[in-house]
Amino acid sequence: QVHLVESGGGLVQVEDSLRLSCEYVGRRPFSSTAMGWFRQTPGKEREFVAGISWSGGLTLYADSVKGRFTISRDNGPNTVYLQMNSLKPEDTAVYYCAADTFSFERLPKDQAASYDFWGQGTQVTVSS
């Protein structure tokens, strides 16, 4: 029902910036779907990065990225973004976009189990 495609990953240096995009394709309205970003490295659990509500009015960030990353959405092209600034080597991971199809608007969730659809991921590598 929902297909998510991430893009924008790549190899960057410390303190560089990068913007990830996630295109949402599906029959259900994107405007009534909360979105999130997670990341994962080998041997670690999938880690919450940021979440955003239906309208974009509410956002939630992991402590590790507050002040550096910004999640946003554009309900015209049905896309969610993750602007990443001041990148650090520890930001290196595969970044995944996820969709929360809960029937009513709620606060962004930070648990992977709250999300129903996932993209295939995009690699971000930050070199020191």
C-alpha cells in the first residue's frame, strides 16, 4: 500500500551537511501519515533519529542529533526530509525512512514498532 524511497546519502567529511529525502508513494494520503527517520549500523539496534506529525507542526528528535538535524515535510510532493548539519563520524549509518499509519494524529513516536512501512535505506558515511 505504501512505498518509501530514500535518497541523498553519500560520503562526506566531518562538519559537512547533507539532506536526505524520502519519497512517499501510496494510495492512502501522505497528509494523514506521520513520518520518521531511523538509522542503523552493524551490530546495533535500529536507532530513532527524528519524527514528524501529519501537519509537520510537531517534531521529535533524538538527543544525539538535537540542534544539528532538522526533519521537515512537503505535502505537495509527498516527501519528508532530514537536513543533517555538523555531521560527525558517529552519524555514519544506514538511514531509513518510515511511515506511521495510525488512524488519528498523535505525537511523533520514537519506537520502530510504531511504524508500519519502511524504505530500503540510504548509506551516510562521515569521514574524519
